[in-house]
Amino acid sequence: MSSTQTKQNLSTLMLGAIGVVYGDIGTSPLYALKETFAGHHPLPLVEANILGVLSVMFWTIMLLVSLKYVIVIMRADNRGEGGSLALLALASELNAQRPNTKWLLATLGVFAAALFYGDSMITPAISVLSAVEGLDVIAPQLHSYVLPLTIAILTALFLLQKRGTGAMGMAFGPIMIFWFATLGLLGALSIAQSPQVIFALNPLYAYNFLVFDPRLAFLTLGSVVLAVTGGEALYTDMGHFGKFPIRLTWFSFVLPSLVLNYFGQGALLLHDPQTVENPFYLLAPPWALVPMVLLATAATVIASQAVISGAFSVASQSVQMGFLPRMEIRQTSDKAHGQIYVPLTNWTLYMAVIYLVLTFKSSSNLAAAYGIAVTGTMLIDTLLITFVLVAWRWSPWLLVPLLGTFFCVDLAYFSANALKIPQGGWFPLGIAAISFTVLTTWKRGRKLLFEEIARRAIPVKTLIDGVTGMNRIHGTAVFLTGIDEGAPAALLHNLKHNQVLHERNILLTIIIEDKPYVTRGNRLLIDKLENNFYRVRIFYGFMDTPDVPAALELCGKLGLPFDMMATSFFTSRALIVSAPNPGMMKWRERLFIILSRNAMNAADFFRIPTNRVIEMGTRIEI
């Protein structure tokens, strides 16, 4: 590849990163400083507090986003992919020789994914609401239109999800470049009027603010953390754009724009304390208020889109890794693998977002609910990266002070946000608790189910010996089975009820690996058994889209050709009932049974032509 092509590719990745990765953290200036000085725990508007808060905000961004995520955690990519589940898979792989840590790692990773669902509901609500509240600044009499307009924008956003984000994504980058450039320009113009605000870059101002009145400073942290919400997205979206483009755009463009805007808002507060009602919009001259509201609305829609897409990705990964039942996942682009649409997730998010808007009614009220999920996720990421760095044998002289700093900062912000649980922090925690219960119940139920299936299964060798000499019909039979040993239940039922056996019989198992993708060369493993029986294993990564017919086409190159018109697929649908002594609590068992009955059938999920599928039922007690 020529240097010109390399530069063009880098430019494209940087443009895409600016349009997708930074939406959440890039819209935080709309409400972060306002909530700090005029929120539930307002601060006196004196110079020491303004400079102190700006200093705390700046060094928090540098520690939690720049150092922790951009420099340290982004090193821990799982074959190029990031995010809590990818980090969980990497930590589990590196600590495979320590079985006593497996349950802890799984619990941390699953709870981080559960917290993300709570965060993905609040982000669209607070982002779009805070942008539309600019109408209050333009004309107070427009206040009654804020909620209806917010709901209309969010409804349109969720309705458009099924069409995919490809067309909208083309415009994301330029809009967000203009957004960050505007943030930086407005901030710089304001700083020029009160240049003493630059002193806040000195960490002594942060230290003095924190020690002068520790109680008030601790309460303030609950609002200051709003400046770093979305910082974890830099790691989550790493697989789409790569480390270098994200790091380059962060340090060269996004970080300076954010710092300039926050310091510009601080300078405005120093110059005119009355602007505390909305320092973000009042940075702009009166003639620019309407364009700013429109630009902010566009930026918050982009931020919301990124979070919604992230929720789709987490749902898909959870299904692949066995934490959620099979559900409909649609590819919305033939070119971009990561562009998917999950209808159930989309409409669940939509109902929750509308509920939040109608219940909390303002971005200030929603700010009380925001933060607890983000700080919880950041704390869990620190715990997971600890297992990774220890496994990598980093020097204790570097590891202890580095992780100690991260833990102290994370715990401080998490504790400060825990105080906001009665004011709204209960919502993301409640959503996280429900999500965690569903994820772990399904995982546990599947384990019990497969154990019972394995217990019932007869050895394949015994089956093959028993059908020797039996009359066979023309064609190939593929029996899907979730266990890697023993005869599939569908095969036994076919023999029992139909009393037939095909010429060629394939025992097919689909295995999801602890890595994002599996190459075509490693997709298949074929074992030839006796009597024209074969055991075929198809391997996928947790970000791959399973496609059984496409995988079987590869078998021809390995000496096992398939004619789809002469192939029948047999699946077994388990009717799960409660055992006298269930392997988990009764209420969890009932939840698992409900989830199982509503799971998408295997044929549709694995893209098997429905006219080639025969489904056999079986009753299983767990």
C-alpha cells in the first residue's frame, strides 16, 4: 500500500472515529459544569471554587480517559476488539490456569455489561433533552415545547434504527468535527476575556479545592464525573477504528476542544456569575443561539446513535457467549460487519428512554441518575485490567502506583455517585440488577440443560454399532447438537419415530470461542466416524455472525461436499420442565423456562433454510 493510500485510510478512520467514538463524552459540556454549580449540590460561585472544579475536571479527564483508557486499557485489545465483554474474554484466557478466578472474572464482566444497559438508556434521554433545553435560553415561553420535541426526536431516532446507520454515518464525522471545532472556538474566545482561568491547569488548585471542604468537594465529584461519561467508549469502539486513529484524534483534536470549552465556561462564570443557568449556550453570542441548539441536537442524536449501536453489539455478543437466549439480529449492511439491528433491544431501550424523559422531565433531574452506571463500569474495567496486567507480568513498581491511583479515583467517583441513588441513581442500578439476573440465569440454566442432555446421551460408538445393516434413505442428515460428545437427541428421536437413517449423517456442533473472530481457515473441524457418520464442529468468534449453510460450503474443500437440496437439518427443541430438585432457585428456574420458550428457533438464528428443517421435540427436567 502506498503512503498516499495509507494517509487516506488513516484520514477515513480518524473521520469515522470522531463521528462515532466521541459522541457521548463530546456532548458532556452541555450539562457537566452547569450541574456542578447549579445542580442538586450547588457550589458558591467564587473564583476558588470555579478554578478548583476546572482543575479537578481537567485532571480527571487526563487520569481516567487519557491515561487509563487511551494509554493503558487500549493495550489490552482482544484480537483488536475492545469493550467489557472482550476484556472479560481476554482476562479469562490469560488466567485460564487459575480456575478459582473464573467465577469472579465472569461476574465482573457480566455486571459491567449489565451496567452498560442502564447507561445506554440514560444517555439518549439526557443528551437530547439537554440540547433541546436550549429553547429555554432562546425564549423562556418555548419551555412547554421541550418535552414533546425531545420525545419526537428520540422516536424518529429509534424508528430509523431498522434502516441501519450507514447513510447517517456518512454525515456523522463532518458534523462532529464542526461540533468540536465550535466547542473549542467558543471556549477560546471566552478564555481570552478571563485568562486567569488557565491557572486551573495547575493540579494544586484541584488539591486545595478537595482539602478545603472535603464534604462539599466529595458531593461535587458526583457532578464533575459527568465530564468523563463516554470515556469508556474509546476502548469499546476500538475494534471499528483501531488504536492509533482513536489515540491521534483524542490527543490532537477532541481533548483540546473539550478542555477549551470547559475552561471557557469557567471563564464565563468568572466574568458573569448569572450565566450559571446555562453556561454552555450562553458562551455563544445571541445571534448564534438557534444554530447552536440545532448543532447540539444533531450532536446529541449522534451520541445517542453510538450508544444504541453499542447496546446492539453487547446484546449480540451476549447471545453468542451464551448469556442471552437466541434473538433476531439483522445485518443492516453487506459491507460493514458491525452494523446490526436487534429489534427487541431497540424497542426495550426506546420504552425506557421515553419513560426517563417523561418521569425526570429535565436534564438536571436526569443528571442525578447519570454517573452511577458509568463509574461502576469504570471500576469494573480497572479490576479486569488488573488481572490482564498481572498476567502480563508488569513490574510491581509500575503496576501498584498505577492501579492504586485508578482504584482511588474510581472509588471516589463511584462513592460520590452512590449518594445520588435516592434522587435517580436507583434507575440504572435497577436496570443493571435486572439485566444481571437475566444474563446469569440464562447462563446457569444452559449449563444445567446441557449437563442433563449429556447425562441422557448415549455414546456415538454405541449408536453407530446399533444401526449397522439398517436400511438407509438417499441424502444427508445434519443433526444440530449443543454438546460435543454423545448422540444428538434429534437423531435418537428420528430413529425412534421415523425408523429411518440417511445415507450420510452429520453430527454438527457450533462452538463460540473466547475471541472476536475466527478465520475461515480455522472455521471447521471434521472427524470421520464409522458407518458414514461424521462429527463436524463449526467455530465462531463472539462477534461473528453464525451462518451454517455458508460454513458447510467450506466442507467441500475438506473432502465432505454438501448438496443443500439433498440435505435435511434436524434440530431438537427442548420442552423444559421443573425437576423435583431443581439446580437453581424456583423463581430463577421459572425465568429460565420463560426465556427458553421465547428464544428464537435455532434454524432461523443459524440461517438454515426453513424448508430443509425438521424440528423434534424433547422433554427435559432441570
